[in-house]
Amino acid sequence: MKLPPQYSWLALALLFTGCATGYQLGNIPSGDMAGVKNIWVPLAKNDTFRPYVQPMLTTAVIHELDNDGTYQTSRAADAEATLNITVTKFTRSSVNQNPDNSTQTTQFRCTLYAQVTLTNNLTGKIIFKNIEFSGFTDYYVPNFQLGSDNVEAERQALPLATQRLAQNIVRQVTEGW
């Protein structure tokens, strides 16, 4: 049996709406985060000797949460969840050596590590506790010289490692994978 043309569009529309039910665009919070819309991110703690890491990481995490849009950041009094972060370690390792002198490093990798705990303030349940995250970036030392060039290159690379660390933290909070 063939449908009249005006009914074929109706059948097609019903087919697509039937397929679309149950699907949602964007991140879907886990059941443990049901009802949570606002997250408070207090100033990160710093267990390393790297100065200024706490505000840099806290700001990066807040920025990533705001960009993601799954949750809004808020003050402690308005928050339905709390994200506590502790910077636990900073490492610098050699990636490449000078081809003319194997004792000189030309490329380094700096990695920042943090332990993160997420608590649902509505239920008091700890969603995850002390999960370790890391973020890294590579940087080059110009003219194969160590000293002030290396210190400056590392200082400029640290915000990039912090940004990657923040992205990894927020990905866990919003996607829960």
C-alpha cells in the first residue's frame, strides 16, 4: 500500500522523533552528580616547591569548567559540589640531547601532578577521592645552553602544563570516564 505524499512526510517526521527520544546533546552528569549545577573550586594546595602554581591551576580549572558549560563555578555558599585540588609533584625530564654533545639536553618535558577530590555537597557523597592527574608540555633550550635560558624556558612552559592538567581534571569531572 502506498501512502499519499502528504502522509509520507508525517511518517518520516515520526520516524526521526522516535529515534531522537532518549538522546541528549552535550555532557550528561553521572547519577552521583544528579542535581548539581554549581561547583566550588577552592584555591589549590601546593605540596611542591614551584611558586605560583596554586592560583595558576585554580584559575585554569575554573576557566575550563566555564568553557565546558556542564557545571557553573560558584562561591562556597552556593555550591552543590566541591572540587579540591592538591599539586603533589613537579618533574622535569630530558627528551632530546644535543646531536653534537650527548651530555647537553636541548628539549625538556615538565610535568605537573595533582590529586583531586570531588564531593557532592547535596548528598555528602565523595564522587572520587585523591585521583591523580597530570599535565605536561615540552620546551626547548635555545642554543644548547643551560642556565638562565633554561629557567626562562621552563617558566614559560609551566602554564601550558598547568592548562593540560586542568583540561584532564575537568574532563573527569564533566564526563566521568
